[in-house]
Amino acid sequence: MRRSFLILLGTFAFAAAVFAGSFLFTRQIWVSRMANPADNLEWLRQEFKLTDADMARVRNLHELYSPRCAEMCTRIAAKKAELEAALAGSTNVSASARQKLAELGELRAQCQAQMLQHFIEVSQAMPPEQGRRYLAEMERLTLGFHEQIENAMSNHGGHGSAMH
Amino acid sequence: MKRENSGAENARLTALLHESRPMPALPPRFAEGVWRRIEESEATLFPSQRTGWFDRLVVQILRPRFILPGLAALLVAGSLLGAHDASQMAKRDALERYLASVAPNPLR
């Protein structure tokens, strides 16, 4: 009985090793074959089944948008550095720091508006159904994060009790 | 006449073969030992009612007709799951790369 149990245990261990080995081996092979880090737009082609013509239009829009996005990011980073300098060493929020916060918020809003405009243009470069799905997905992925935080904060007990 | 001659030749041939390949003397009770081993191996392969149900079950499970298809099924299932997982990983990576190129982290 004990010998049979050990044999069965060994068989199960061997079976688990065979399963895990084939799983890891195949996954490794497929990951190395499917990964295409050179193209940032590959996801669009895969997810929305875009044709070469669709991809050419989207790529053109993307190439126009990328430098504007990079410029906005540089301006935001510079404004953040100014804000940090205004906050450094102070124990309260000075008028200068408030001003920098407002400017930073304004820059972020501009950048988000530009990003949403880009999403709309890209969605219009796709077939209508894919375009609608793309726009909804982008809004969920980029703006939804803030909504989650805001919902979490408004549902927080401390905030609710503070208002009453 | 011819048959008698060939019988005699066979006997001579057999004798010659025995002489050319001398066989060592068999140990005492050799045949008895061989039969005992055969019985033991049969008892392992085809356990009698005296062995427990678990032992009989293990013997049944470990037969090649179950083991080989089982291993093949595990290989196929592991490979399919690995391919599926890889495609999900590749999709997530591609999405992350796209998002990083259009919506930098401070905006998300």
C-alpha cells in the first residue's frame, strides 16, 4: 500500500513537471516570437484588426501628435520643478506655490485636452465601430484612473462626516 | 536412407556445437528459482484478490494505455495554456507601450 502510494505520488509529481515544463517552454517561445518592442502602435493593429491603410492613417496622426506630447511633458516637468522649488523649506503654502500649482493644473488640463483630441482624431481614422470602441477604451484607461480616485475619496467616511 | 544420414549428421552437428560453446553447470534448483521469479512478476502485474484495492488501482492507472495518452494530454494542455498566457502577456505589453507613447504617466 505504502509503496503504491509513493509510486502514485511520484507519477503525479512527474505529471506536474511535464505540464509545467510544457507550459513554461511554450510560453517562453511564444513571448519571444510575439513581442515587437520596436512598434508602439502594434496594439492598435492587434486589438482593432486594422488594415495597412488604417494603420498608415493612424501612424501619421501619431507622428504628428508625439512631438506636441513630448513638448507638453517637458513643460509639465519644468513647472513641477518650479513648484518643488517654491515649496522647498516652507512650512505653509505660499502665494507663489499656489500660483505654480494653478499653472501646473492648467498645463495638465491642456495636455489632457490635446491627448483627448488626438484620441478622437485616431478614432475617426478607424472604421466606425472600431473607432467607437477605441475612444471608449482610451477614455477608460486615461481618465478612468482619476475617476476611481475621486470616487474613492468621495466615498471615504472621513470626508463624508467632515461635510456634515 | 537419406533421412538416416541427415539424422546422424544433425547429431554430430549438435555435438560439435556443444563442444565449441561449453555451457557452465546450472546452479542447484535453477528451474525452481526461475518459476518463482515468474510467479512474483505475475503477482505484481496482475495482483490477486489478496492485495489491497489501492494497489490494484495504482497498477490499473499506471498501465501504458493510460499513462501515455495522459502524458500526451498534459503536454498538449500545458502547451495550449502556455501559448494563451503568452498571447495575453504580449497583448498587455503592447497596450502598455501604446499608452506610454500617447498618455505619459502623469496624465493617467
